[in-house]
Amino acid sequence: MSETLLDLRDLACPLPVLRANRELRGMAPGERLRVLATDAAAVADFKSYCQETGHTLVAWSEDAGIYSFTLKRRPALPDATKDT
């Protein structure tokens, strides 16, 4: 399965989550987004973001100070008039 890569290294909280949110809005349900970040606060931010929005945090890891997050776009909402 293909995924979109979003390199957000060197951006401070909350910018990685805000930019990921913007990217996810343009993606189809079920598509995956991989985000690279260097801010350690991004771990808690992406966990909370996914819990609040319904997107899935498929996986996350850290290697040499670079955090990698794989998110899956949530299914379309039946009564959605505004998408997050």
C-alpha cells in the first residue's frame, strides 16, 4: 500500500500536527500518511490528535531523534458537512 510522505523535521509543536491535518484533509479515506518529525512532543500530540479526530495512528517509531508516524485517514462520516 502506498503512502504519502510529509517531512516536518525541525518544526516545533504544534506545527507537525497542524500540517499533517492539512494533508489528511486532501486524502481519501483509508489512505496513509507518513510524517517525519524531530520534536519529541509530537509523540503525545499525534496520539491525542488521532484519538480526537478518528484517524488511526498505525505505527510510530524513533531513530536517532527522528520520529516517524504512520497515520491512516479515517472513514468518511455519513453526515459529514465539515471534514477535519
